[in-house]
Amino acid sequence: MKKILLVLVLLGLIIGGGALYILSGAGDLIRTQMEEQGSKYLGTQVTVSSADLALSEGRLTINKIDVKNPTGFSKENAFSLASITLDIGGSLEEPYVVQNVNVNAPEILYEVDAKGQGNLIVLKNNLAAHLPKDEEKPKPEGGPNPLVIVEKVTVQDVRLKLNFELLPTGDLNIETKTYEVTLPTFTAGPIGKPNGMPADKVGLAIVDAMLDNIIAQAKAEAKKRAKEEAKKKLKEEAKKKLKDLFGND
């Protein structure tokens, strides 16, 4: 029974507390609150298909989460997640422990506007305004908003689409500015160690950690592609110069 109550308390991981001890219609309550709080914190529309709460197993699964691009970018989703699963640990006192948060099959769009501003960076900045500062020490609260530690966040089967169509590239004249890559599984965490983090902020920290990794990999991939394009252009220019000097033979 204690673990069941703990699961209900830890729903604040994503949705920020509230009247979470109502068992009737819990899945719909979780879905609604995730949409409202997610939209508030990210500064853009968040929709959730469903939430399944397995009380006896200590597991919460949130299905099909879509996050719209922030204002100023395309009408596509910034990212979509097939599911998020939270496996609750066995701790019975604060800080409570979530053993693993598994983010499955995200489809991520990293889009850059004409000023070089990235859509994911805008979302990350929106989140940062709500995250506790490093120097802030959490206070045990109990009730619907306890202190929580997440041991590990696992993000797998990531499909990343990069779009730099609007970004000026000067003399490089890069031809391919939209492409997709598949990223290897990566992990982040722990989150909230050593003292724990208020449960209504842990969800933000999980998304923040995911965005950190995705943004870094997106920038690395874009840099790699730009170098390849630049080398290709240089080879073409060199061939042209050789042709001008020596003819076709």
C-alpha cells in the first residue's frame, strides 16, 4: 500500500502536484495535467494521448506526447515521444527514488531560423526559467510534492531531423540543409542527487537533460555535414581550376 501511495505522490514528476490521490479517472487526470503544465513550462502546446498507471507494479507509462514548435518556427512538432515509462524504486522516505525513466522512440526536429536561433534552445530556455538554481537547497515538503531522485534517464531509438533551410551559409553554398539521422541510445542522470529535487521540478529536469544531449548531437552532426559540403565544394573548384589550366585531358 505504501508503494501505491508513493506512485501517486510521484506523479508530480511530470505534472506538478495537485489532487493526485484520486484513483478514479487517474489516467485522464494525469494526461490533462501534463498537457496544461507542459504547455506552461515549455511555452508551446503539449498534447498527450494517454497515461497508464500500474499501481501494483509501481510503474507509470505516458503514451504519445507531442510538443509543438515554439513561436517563430515551422508548424511541425519540435518533438514527439512514443512513450515515457517511470519505474519507481523501493524507498519509503524522502528523497524518494525513481530507478529509471525510459524515453522511447523520440522524433526530434532541430530547426534553425535565419538568425541562427534553434527551436530546441528556445524550449530549453523556457524550461530553465522554472528549474531550481543549483545553489538552492530543497526543503522536505511531504504530501503531494516530495523530494525525488532519478537514478537514470534512458533515451532510445531517437530519430533526429535537422533543418537549416533558413540559415544563411555565406560562401559555402551548402546544398543539403535538411536531413535525418538516427542517434544511438544515450543516458543521463542522476537527477536530484544528493538531497533530492521537488517532484514538480523533476519532470522539467528530465526534459532539460534530454534536450542538452540532443542539441549537442544536432550541432555536432550539422558541423560534420557542413564540413563535408565544404570539402565537396573545394574539390569541385579544384577540378574546375585544373580543367581551365590543362583542358579535359
